[in-house]
Amino acid sequence: MSASSGSRAFDLNFGRFCLVEEAQLPPETGRAPAWTVFAVIFALGFFVSLFFWLMPFLAGWSALVRLEESERLGEAARQLEEPAAKKERDDRLRLTEDFLFGSRIGLGAAWKDVVWSYERSVGLGKLVLARLLVICTADGKAHPLFFSAREAKDLRRLANRLCERNPKMLWEDTAENRSAWKELES
């Protein structure tokens, strides 16, 4: 019997089709769940980074809007560029005749609108990691300016300068000053 005649005999007895009893798996389409999780984490990281990158710009924009609403933006811009403007903290703070400007902290206010300033320490237990000079304005916003732990003298020197420019400004974090600040906010 030849191979082709054996094959014909098989086909005649059993047919040309066979029954497969295994479950058919659908073909894989789409991404693996791990890639989806990775993409979500990456997107969240991107949006958080974008938010922190935009914060200083938005704060600065807010200060410009306040000056424009009070119709003092032109005068503020002129004084900001004058050589008489005092530059403090590597030009992160500028003191002019009528205005106080803070780069990266969203501060642009007339001296009469700088109502309260105080020092705050950030640390663990007795260890001081950093110091803040918080400058509060009449619009209810607090603008923190960071100093290292070793720059306490620089912070106090700058605070004294602010008090000289605006003698009506409240100084120190006391209960009376906090209550006066809350009255301004409301």
C-alpha cells in the first residue's frame, strides 16, 4: 500500500476535517497593563512638574494684575528698572521708592499694601534647616522668602529694611498681629 492510497483510505474513513477541542484564544491586542500603569505614572509626574514650574509665573501674573487694577503698573515698571532700586537676595527682592517686588514669590505691591512681616523657622526638633521671611500684603496673600539656617543675620537685616520703608507694617508673629491680619483678610 502506498502513502497516497493510505491517505485516501484515512480521508474516506475519517473525513478531511478534524475537531479541535482546545479553547480558541483571542489574539492579543492593545498594551500590557504594566505599560498603561507606566504611562499614567509618567503623565501624573509631568502634570505635577508642570504645575510647580508654572506656580512662580502665575504668582507673578497675579501681582501684575493687582498693580494694573490699582492703575499703578506703569509707575511700578518704571521704578523697577531704575538704578536706585535696591536689589536684595541675588535680585530675588527689589525695594523701590514706592514698591516692593519679589521674584519667584509673586510679590509686587505698593509699600502701603505691605502690612505684616514675620520670621519663621523650619526644622526638625531643635535643628533649624531653613528660615523664612514671610511678607503679607493687603490682598490677603503671604509671600515666603527662603534663607538658609546660617543666614539669620541677613534675614533680620532685610526685615529691618522693610520696617524702615514701611513703619506702619506689623512685625513678628504675635497673637495681636495674627488677629489684625485676619481682620484685613475678611
